[in-house]
Amino acid sequence: MPSADRRLVTIVLTLADLGAGATVLHPPIDQPWGRSARYSDLDGNTVELTQPGDEPT
């Protein structure tokens, strides 16, 4: 169970939502666990998009 300080939230965004003034903090990059990109929205919130990598074989 998540602690009271940290919770997992899932939000669905469209490309139009992200293009509405978001600032790119880092474009999609490969990580050992998949890919990620970070954006800052108009309110200064950081939004991270992640895509899991392939399962190890």
C-alpha cells in the first residue's frame, strides 16, 4: 500500500493536451527500464511519461 506521502496517479492526456503550452524538460530518452520524457505544464507541475521496456527473456 502506498504511503500517505506518495501515491500513484494515472492521468490520460492527448497530444493536444501536451502541446498546449508544456515545456519539454527532457525529450524521450532510453532508460535501462524503458523510455521516459518529462514536461512542465502551465502550472509548473512536472509530468513524466514512461513506457516500460521489453520484459527480459
